[in-house]
Amino acid sequence: MNKKIITLLFVLYSVCSFSQKYISRNGSVQFNASTPLEIINPINNHVSSVFNSENGEIVFQMNMISFKFKKALMESHFNEKYVESEKYPKSTFTGKIKDWNSIMLDGNNHNVTAVGKIIIHGIEKEIEVKGYIQKNNQNITINSEFELIISDFEIKIPKLVRDKISKKVKVKVNINLKQK
């Protein structure tokens, strides 16, 4: 599986020299799994991404252990018991922005929909997410908000804390990419 991701990243980096590639190594993903009983809102500021503006292909990758929680115990439980970061260290999204040929990067915000595959906890799912893209000078900003269902990724939540963790997780993505 890691070989597929590395191969895909290599292909995106080495497509023809005329393609416009944008890269980020410090994007952010924040999720909210809060309930009335507990606030769970960690952030990961070490998200890597490659975007090809010629065809709308995009790849995101992050280390699960890079999520930072307000409570150390939550962070420990997240990595050891829920997402099993040692066994499943990375999460990825590989996809393409729909109808990319009709979108012009002209400095305005453009609503977009990306379709692709997300891998979390070793489970691959097809998803479609809405967001927006904007080009400023030589940079591109991509933002998105969507929901994921924890059980779709076979993440087990113990009965003792089940009421403290939302079954649906709201995910926010913010990536600022620089032209390569």
C-alpha cells in the first residue's frame, strides 16, 4: 500500500515538465468528534499535499501520530487504542477535482468537488468532498469541510467512552500549496 502512495507521488512529481505542480508539507487537518460530554478537536499541521493544476489531481498524506490534542491522555488513547498509529501510521487521500477543465484559477474562490479514495486505519473508502480552491500569485489554497463516520474505518470505541466520542467526525482541511 505504501508503495502505491510513493509511486503515485512520484508520478505526480514527474508528469511532463509543462504541468503546473503545487506542493505543501505543512497543511492542516482538524477534526471534531466532540459531544456534550467531551470536547475532542485535535489538529495536525504536518499534512503533505501535491496538486497538479493541469488535470486537477490531488494527493494528501499525513502521519496520524501528528494530531495534537489538548489532553495528553486523549492523544495517547487516539494513537494507541483507536487509530493504532504504529500499525496504521498514515492516512491518505488520492483523487481528482471534478470538471477541472472548466475551472479557471483567476484569484477568485471556486467551489469544487473532489472525488477519490481515502485510507484511514488501513481501510480504503471512495468519498466525494466539497470545498473551494483559490489561486493567489504563485500559491493555491484548498479548503474543505466534510464528515466521516468512525465505524466506516473499523475504528473501535470502547463502551466506557462511547458517549463521549461522536460517531460522525467533522473534518476541516486547509492547504496552502506553492508552485514547484
